[in-house]
Amino acid sequence: MNKDTSKPASNAQRAVQELRGLIFSGELAAGSDHLETELAARLGMSRTPIREAALMLESQGLLEMRPRKGVRILPVSASDMREIYDVLTELESLAAARAAEAGYSKEELADLKAAIHDMDQAIKEESLDKWAEADDRFHAELVRLGDNSRVSSIVAMMSDQVRRAKASTLFIRPLPVQSNEDHRAVYRAILKGDADTARRIHHAHREHARDILTDLLEKHRIHSL
């Protein structure tokens, strides 16, 4: 009889989600060290799923495993963000151009438009949390519309680090009104089939976002310890 391995896999996945939540909320602070036994007790599970989850989160750049010392939560680094945004800027701009070339209808771009609407509404409500969630949806949908599986894989690999850096600076950055306008312009260019404009606007948008984020990380000393 084959051994049932569904429960360990389920526990490992739960450990990934819960540890991610603790890291993003700051309960597991950047630069802090934690033993596997401590994390296992905190989540009410054995060390095996904790170790499996830690390996996955290490590959995503959220923590590092240290022999005999458990795990260390990695700080957000301005230099890392510059490198990551350099890559994201090129790949997402390519996705914007490819989406424009694809000739999508208004119906096929409905999710992209809905994300922009939700971002506008979030600004009116002065809810930066809602804005960040809608902004994430816009970028994810833009990459999906670009229809390149390798671009999608690379962007997904970096998304957690970007989301965490954004979360750490969200409430000290300027109100992101211009970001909404940039997204609206990209949407219109895609709808019109104007690949050059879609690429150019999104490229400038991502470069501006990179500069704001890294400047805040350095100014407020939110960087590697």
C-alpha cells in the first residue's frame, strides 16, 4: 500500500502561508533569528513542514537557513530592489507591448480596467492597503496578458520581495495618484493596439516606482543590517 503523503504536503503549504503572513506583517521582524522548534511551536506543527516551508521561502528571498541557528528573516535591501526593479521594468514593459500587439477586446481587458477602478476608489477612500492590493492585481494581469510563460515565471519569483518592500514603505510614500494615471495610460495604449506607447509608459512608470521605493528604503534606513 502506498504511503499517504497528503497531510505533510498540506502542513508544509500551511506553514508557507502562515510564515509569509508573519514576515509581511512584521511579527517576524527583518534581521531576526528563529529556531525551527520555536516556529513549529508557534504554528502548532512539527519541524518537518517548517523546514520544507523555510526552504521554499528561502528560494523566494524572504529568509535564509543557517546551520544550527535556524532561520534568519532577511531585511529589505535598497540595492536588491534596484536589481529586481531593473529586471521587472524590462519584462513588464515587454508584456505591455505584447498585450497591445495581441489585439485584446474591451471584454478581455476587463480585469485590467477593474484593477484601475479599484485603485482609484482606494485613493478616494485613502485606503493604501486596498490600493496596494489592486496595484498587485494590475501588474499580475498585465503580465498574464503578455502571454509569455517565462516572463510570468521570472516575475512571480520576484513578486514576494517587491510586495514586502512596498508594504514596508506604503505608509511613508506619497499618495500614488500618478501611478493610477500611468496605469490608465497603459490600459488605453493596449486597447488601441499601440505597443510602443504601452511599453514606453510602463517602462517610465516602473523606473519612477523603483526610484521612490529605493529612496524611501535608504532615507528611512530600511535596509540590510
